[in-house]
Amino acid sequence: MSCSDYQYTRRRMLKTFSASLLGMPVNQLLAQGASSNAQAEHVILFWNSGGMSHLDTWDPKPGRKVQGEFNPIKTSVDGMEISEIFPQLAKQMHHGALIRSIAGTNGDHGRAQYELQTGFNQSPNIMHPGLGSLVAHEREPLGDLPALVSISGQAARAGYLGQQCEAYFVGRPGQKDPYLTFPEGISHARGMQRLQILEKMNHRTSAQNGAEELKASQTALKDAVALMESPSLKAFDLKEENSATVEKYGDTEFGRGALLARRLVEQGVRFVQVNRGGFDNHGNIFEAMRNHGADMDPAIASLISDLKANGKLEKTLIVVLSEFGRTPRINDGGGRDHWARVFSCMMAGGGIKGGSIIGASDPDGMEVAERPVKVADLHATLCYALGIDLNKELTTPQGRPIQLVRKEANPINELFA
């Protein structure tokens, strides 16, 4: 089911009507603010909670005091180097791009995560939707699986977009969801009969009380039943993959999550978020990052390689992101602390120009030196890649007009050929 509420504001409808009177084709007006050459149809977001060190991943500083224990290694792109913890991924960087000049504003986990995942700062008056919910709202569904799936952790909430744009949650990739089958001893026919009775009871109660929570519950129940009946549900079953493929991605929770993400976009899921924590490394950061690399490197590299082989990479934008970076200075506990002034992310596929490096930090990775990128620019870039109108304005259930993307945000045009 698509989340198609709040499609146009009254102001936007008047703009459309006025433009048609002036002779501008309506479809041309509706395309304004979106990318006419958009290639991406899906997004896979690897969300690394805790603040992943830019210096120990995408922006190494060899020979500087801030370097730490890792050496840079060459990649498949001349002049591009990344950390030695990503040897397989280094071979795929001709499909990828590095953004090394993200200028963050929040050094607190909660506030930074909210801004990175929604594109806005926290407000006491409104909850902004996460990027996955925004994509689920703006792009038509493909197939009958949920438009937004979050693996091994929760995605940002749908906010004012409502229950229909919330993520379907997969706790452990590869394990059967107990909530999509009837309890033992309950036949399918009997179970469906019980659900029909429950739906009638909920409808009667909702008509009497008008409770928003009950309506949201009804929506979730309806979606769950539709998923139970879907033949595409087998995409969640990793037993259909041969053991060699599982080993290639890594038989870890993260590896299985990346493999599941590939299977889901192949079945039409618009947005998949794979969550990994453990990056808040105030101590022993180098041991922690070695362990992260051991899981992440084969999984992401295999994902890029497989999507390229099956023709889906140009249609699938892969993003590896965290809420901020870590301090260039290594503290007394052998760790790095929070650092939002400059950090990095990696993207691949989705129509971006492979082998690109956007921006630069200074010699010690402390400040932006070239081409600052605001957090909201990342959201504008993803929307641009997906053909979502950057200037679109919606109306919240409270009647408040609100921009999908910050007005001052701009896509990173250098990423696109």
C-alpha cells in the first residue's frame, strides 16, 4: 500500500492552475524541482549508529599525527585511497563516490541522528519523517512488498506522513517473522476468519471514537495481512540463497542484512535501511574498527558487485552514513570522541558518477577545506537522484504547510554525469 496522503497543498494547486492559464503544460510545472534525468529507483542505506570515524574509513591522513593505526590503500580509482580495513570495497570504488566535506552542526547523538536521517533539526512542534518514509511517500510502490524495510534496527519514524509510511522491521535477517504466520494449531482459514472479525470490531470502535491510534493499528494490520498473502514474501527467506553466496557476503548479521537488502530491491522494495551500531568508540577504536571492517567490507563489496552483475546498480543508490565523525585527536583511552565539524560518507550506484571525490577536509581532518556539504544537501541529493521534487510542499494533518526538503538545501551536482 502506498502512503499517498497530503499529495498537494492548496498553494501548489493554485500554482498549477495559474500556470495552465499562462500556457505552461501542467506536467512541466510538476516536474520543476525534480531531476529530469533521475536514474535511481531504490535506496539501500547502511546506517552506522554512534559516529563512524572518517579518518579510519573514507578520509585517511597518512603521515599525520592523527593517522592512527591504519594505512591507506589504493582503490580501483587513480588517486583515491581509503582505509586498509576495506580491501574488497577498494576494488569496487570505480562504482562509488566519496563525500569528504560534510559540515555537521550537532555533536550530540540524538540531535545529530535526527538531522542526518530527516534533513531537519529537531523541533518541539513537529516530527519530520525519515528519508525512507519520504521516499515511500513520494515514489509509487513496485510490487506488493512494503516500500520501506529496516533491518537489524529501527529506521527513523514517519512523522507527519503517518502509519502507512512507517518501516517494516526485520529484527534478524534470515529468520522467519513470527508475526506473519498464525500460531501453531490455527489453520489459515480459521486465522483469516478471526482477522475478519477483528477488522469489523475495530471498524465499529473507530467509527464511534475516531481514535487515531486505532486507525494506525488498522492500517498496520491490513498491511501485515496483505504481506502474509504475498508470494513475494519469499524474498525474506535467505535459505533460497546458496551457501557460497552467504559466505561471500559474510555469514554475519551484517552480511545477511546486506544480502537481504539486495533480494528486497530485486523484488521492488523502494528503500532498505541496514542498521549497525557500535561506532561510539571513545576507547579502543582501532580494534573496534578492524572488527567493523571485517563484517562490512565483504558485504558491501559483494552487494555492489552483484547489483552491477544483475543490472540493478544504476537503479539502486547505496549510501554508507553515520551521524558524525570522530575527533582527529586520539584520546588517552585509545579512542576518538564526537566530531561533527567535518566527516564523510560513501555512495555508489543510482546514476552517480563512479570514482568521484567531493570536497576535502584539512590536512588533519579537523575542518572542511574544500566544497562544504550541508547535511540537508545529502537529502537534496538523494531526492534529486530519485526524481523527487525538491520544492514540494505538503500539509501536515494539523494543517501546517511544510517543505519536504529544506529550502536552502542543494543537490551535489558534481556527483551526476
